[in-house]
Amino acid sequence: MDDATLQEVARRLRGAWKTTVLTGAGLSAASGVPTFRGEGGLWNTHRAEELASVEGFRRDPRLVWEWTLERKALIAGCAPNRAHELLADWSRRLPGFAVLTQNVDGLHDAAGTVSVIELHGSIWEVGCALQCVESPRRWRDPVLEYRSSPPTCVYCGALLRPGEVWFGEQLPLDRLLRAAQAAQRCDVLLVVGTTALVEPAAKLIEMAKSPSTLVVEINPEPSRKAAWLMDVVLAAPAVEVLERLDALLAAAEEEVG
């Protein structure tokens, strides 16, 4: 990660009319958000489909809610880290700025980021499992425990489900369209803390790729797509890279001022 490369990325950011940032689990790792998977991950004795799918919920809604409530309790003790704060600041300073996140932890919102699209929904939202006509599609519910488990819909009495997008589910069309527009119309795309192997994240990067768009990966380890999909790879933790870019942006603003 040489200075000349950072200076070029900062220059492109300064001149961009629209900047889009795609974030993943690596961004929230510095906040202490557990992966719940991998070596030492929580709930490794269960397949993901048992815990985050319509079929798994129908089979054992109590198990799904126990898993969800444990995650909510752990995430509730986490705060936005410096990388979240910098992106939030940029969202207010840079024109046409948008964050597309695969994370469901809500830390971008907690940091005050403007224009966040939560691709996979939020752990802090719930919905009626039957999608009753009386209820909104999703609504915010920060409750960390329920008097009855699994909880029921306040509108119709059916089971309540977590508001995240599960395996096998499609993203809401309006959310997908907004994410696609943010990817296609940006001058700079920053891919931060994600290997971008899960759709639709991978497709969004491909949609952004063009001769006029700079695609930058920020990750401690280059992803498998780095060699052919990224224009610039900054192999370092997100906090370190974003702080250095922020310093370059601030220096340029002082010169102009």
C-alpha cells in the first residue's frame, strides 16, 4: 500500500460526483461483532440453513429465535469503530455518497451514516411470518428477549420472524434496484471488508466495473476476485486505509480553503 496509490485513490474520491461503498463483515470485526461461523464461531453445530432459512424456521422457530436473540445481545454490546465513523463523515461531506452493506448489525446507522442500503436487512427488524395485511413488511424491534418464545405478531397473532434476508430468499425489489443504481452510477466503488463471494454483492461489483469507474478493494487479504475485478487493491485493515485516505482528503480541502 504505497503512498502514490493512496494519493491517486484520494484524488479520484475528491473528483467523484458519486461514490459507493460496499461493506462486509470485515468492517465490523474491529467493533467486536462475532462471525458466528468459522473456527471458534458460535453455533457451529448447526448448518446455516437450520438457522437462517424459511424451511429452518418452519421446522424449529424456537431454535431460530434463540440464535437470533443471542446474536442481538452480543451485537448490542458493540459500537461503531473508527472505520464506521469515517464513512459516516464522508457520507455528509462527499457528493452522491451511498453505503451498500451486507452486514445486519446496524452499525452504519449507529454511526450516523447517510444513505445506507442494508442488502440483507437488519437484525433489529422483525416481520410477520405470514405477511399479514395488517402489518408493515418489516418494522424495527430492538427487544433482546421476549416473554414468549417464539414471539408472535402484534397485528394477527401469527409467529414473528427475524427481519433479515435468509438463505434462499430474494432481496426486496426496491432495495435491489437502489443498490444496482448506486453501483452502476458511481465514479468510485470502495469494496471494504468483504470477499464479495455472496450474491448480490459480487454482481454489484461487476455492474460498477467500467473504464470510467475506479473499483478499490480494501481488505487485509486480497479476495479471490481482486486480480480480475479490482482496479486497486489496498491490502490492509479498513481502519488504517480509511484514516490515511481521510487525512489526504482533509489536506486537499485545506489547500482549497
